[in-house]
Amino acid sequence: MATVPAVRRRRVTAVWLLAFLLPVLLAVTGCSGLSGTRRGNVVPEAAPTATPTTGPDAFERSGRGTPIRITLPPPGTPRPYPLIVALHSLHYDGTDPKAHWDLDGLARAAGLAVVYPDGIGKAWNAGTCCDTAKINNTDDVGWLRALIAHLSENYPIDRTRVSLIGLSNGGMLAYRYACEHGDELAGIAVVAASRQVAQCQPAAPLTVVVVHGGADGHVPYLGSPWSPVLQTAITPVEESMAPFRTVDQCPLPSQPGDTILTDSTGVPWHAEQPPVALSAGQLPAPGAAAPSPGAPVSDGLAAPTGPPAEPATTAPVAVRRETRCASSARVVQFLLPSMAHGWPPAAGPNSFATSGVIWNLLAPARSARPGPRM
């Protein structure tokens, strides 16, 4: 009779232990710890789905699940409309181009969509650069393709008019995307950037616009054997552009009319004494001042659309280089001799209408085949 209370005490103790441990087990293992296994395999968790939204400055969840800023053209814009992917520079995110590149104004005026994605860790993997994206070998090109496909499925995007515009590290990624999937792009525009992949064989011609400062110390026009800041060699601008000149069938600028001075809107500079054209060998070195006016010249290319430009009252701010290509694509370079690293200023004596100049060249371009579908 003395053993009965002991048995009862053991049973009560077991019940209390079970009541105490059950919540702990649930917290540690989750539901899969009890019912989420099947023959030893854990049932995978459902992937989050994207939630489409509409309207100007809308946010979408796509790819990595991070917010994607997108600006749409005004209501009534003819459909489908072009798409620009704006790629920020190192240590910034998509809020920087949205605030400072005036692409939202371009979206309203020209009737296009602009998306401002974020790189993981505020960096893009452009090849040998940059930062954590390069160290972790992040597949930024693959993710951008998925993003473009996602937007094309949710908005009336013209998949033959997708272009990338990138600054610095973002421009480096635009180069890499064009090297690997150039047939899916109408064109790219790179500002203060270099190509940081050694292998580059674009699958089809595409328009390339390059804007670079002659006083750029971070990504020098002539390149650098080693950048201690970016931890990589910097490819010279001319070498960066070479694969695109090849696929677009564009000869190197060599004739006097291939290199001219331009005003802040990118058109040939006009004054009482128009400037002399520069030959390829006379291209100003980084940091050099613009040459003085001389004899009138013609660039040998189609005149800009719209009414004739009024004579400029300020000095030229850029050197433009372009040759006529055998393909329908164009390769156009603007060197701003006094410009340091960064997006050119929108106001002041050395201002440059960067977004407008770029879009005037990208607007007519079409990709060799429609952009990706995933």
C-alpha cells in the first residue's frame, strides 16, 4: 500500500513535465517538428508572392522582396511605353537617382516608366567591382532580368525599349548586363563608369551613351592599374567601349568632324566664332581645359530633331565623339573636361542636361529581341 502514492507521484510529475516541455518543443521545432515532416523531409515554406500596385511612384515587391520604386508615365500615355532601369552608385540606393537624376521629370515629359532598384548592401556585382556584392558573387544581372520580366508582366512595358542608366558602380553593372544580354536591351547609358568584366561579346548591336568627367579621380578616363578604394584595376573608357563599337560596327573617331564641342544640352556649340573640331589625337586629357573657338565644323551626323538651337551664350561644357555605325545602333561619348566623379550638375556654369541628352539618344533605339520573360 505504501507504493501507490509513489506511483501516483511519478505519474503526476510526468504529466507536469509534459505540460511544461510541450510548448518548449513547439517553440524550438515549429509546426514541422510535429507535423511538417514526411519521410524525413521537411515540407518547404511557401515563397512570398509579389503584390502588384499601380500609380505614379508605386512600390512593388519583386525578386529579393525589397521595395522597388517605380514611376509611371501620366495617364493617357500611349501603350506600351519604354522602361528605364536606373542603377545607383556604390554606397547609395535607389533613392539617390530618384532624387537627383531628374528621371521622374523625364517620365512625365517623354511618357516612359522608370524603376529604381536597390543593390544588396548598396553595391552591385559588376565583375571585379564592387564591395560586398562582388565578394559574395551576387547575381545582380540575373536579378535585374527577373525584375524587368516581372515589371513587363504587370505593366504595359514595351519589351523592345528597355534601357539601363547607371552611375559609377551602377554604370559598371549596365556594361556587364549589356555584355551578357545586350540583345535584350535597346541601349545603355553609363556615367562615370568603366567596364569591369574582361569577357564581353554583346549578342547584338545596341546603343551606348557614355558621359565621363575629365577630372574624375575615382574612375579615371584613362583607367588605373589599381584602385585602392575599389580594390580593382579600372578599365580605360575607350577600352570599355571597344566591344560595343565592334558589335555596332562603328569605327573609332578619327576624322575632324567626329569630335566636336557641345553646349549644356549636348548639341554642337554655337557662337559667333564656332569651335574647331578636335581630332582623336587632340582629345583633351583628363582635367584639361576645353580648347578655344576656331573654324566652323559639322559632325557629319543627322541634325538633332526639333527647332534649330539658339546661339549659346556660355562656353562649351562637353566634347562629343561619335562616328556613323554600319548598324542602326549608336555609340556616343561626352567628355566633360572639368567634371569630377559623379552625376553632372543640373545648374551652374558647367551644367549638363544629362538625362535629356541620354534619352534623346536612347529613345529611337530598339532591342534585337524582346526583353526577358521568366
